[in-house]
Amino acid sequence: MMVSFFDQFESPVVLGVPLIAIAIVLPWVLFPTPSSRWVNNRLTSAQTWCMNRFTSQLMLPLNIGGHKWALLLTSLMVFLMTTNMLGLLPYTFTPTTQLSLNMGLAAPLWLATVIIGMRTQPTIALGHLLPEGTPIPLIPVLIIIETISLFIRPLALGVRLTANLTAGHLLIQLIATAVFVLLPLMPTVAVLITAVLFLLTLLEVAVAMIQAYVFVLLLSLYLQENV
């Protein structure tokens, strides 16, 4: 029994075993596997077309060295989008509302882009810490500010995804609770609020897709600075 609005973000446990691992693996099972036939079905063809369009748009600003990340970034985008949208179903758990999971995805990938920049072009990578034409007295201050902003990037990635999904789930639950409370008292108002709830659900579907795209897009921009 849920006693708090935030209880929905707790990882479900059965016989002492957290089910977050199943919630993470399940989205990959739902995708159709391409067959070896010349002609695929419509679902597989649509999936392939979407993957190709997304990959081409994501790799457009990157040079050849950044294209090695195409498979990783596309897989991450599909995983985040599917997990976010499955979390909108009733009686489901959304792993991406957990800051630990989002930071576990953001921090290693951000660190990989920084390491690649330091290995391939250390002068340019360090040059981002000091804008060109900076007055000499401001150089130490700007280096500290740019260094702090560099290390804040993975935190911003994880917090942005967590905050947007958590806020949407809480808002849906608050409005749904209001509908159940007002239905026996004021049916007309309850019907109007139900319409608002339906529109909000559509908005949250869009947010789930957009936040997954923004997460991967920002990672690609960080990669662009270092390749």
C-alpha cells in the first residue's frame, strides 16, 4: 500500500530481490529482431528506418572519428526512450527516475569523451578552459569557473532526466488522485480534470521521448568538442 506520493519511485522488491534489473532488461526484449530474409515485416522496416534517420541526424555534426560512437549513442537513445515510455503504463516502475542509474549512465560516458579529448588533442581540450582574448587578471578565475562547469556536466545530465520524469509522474498521480476524490462529489469537474489528465499523459509521452533525445544529443555535443 502506497502511503506517500514518492513511494512510486522506490524499486520494487520480491523476496528481497530488487526488480530494477528486470525493468532495465525488459525494453530490449520488446524490440523485434531483424531476420535474414530479404523482405522484413512492417514493424522491423519501420524500426530500421527510424534508427537510420536518428543515426544520420546525430552523426551529422561529428567528424569521422566520432562515428565510432554511433552504435553506442543509438542504443542508449532507444533504451532511454523505451524505458521512459514503459514507465507511463499503470503498475510499472521507471528505472530512469532513479538518479543513481542516470548518473551511472552520464558520468562514464562524459568521462570517456574527456579522456578521448585529452588523448587525441590535449591542447584544444585544455583550450576550452580559457576563452581566447581573456584579460590576464581574469585568467585564474575563468579557468576555475570553466573547470567547475566541465565537472558539472554529468550531474546536469543525470539531474535533468531524473527531475523531468519525476515531476511528470508526480503531476499525473496528483491529478489522478484528484479525479478519484472528486468523482462522487462533483462528477462534472471530475470529467473535466480527466480530460486534462489525458492531455497531460500525451505531454508526458512527448517528454519521455524528448528527454531521451536531449540526453544523447548533449553527449554527442560533448563528444564533438573532443574529437
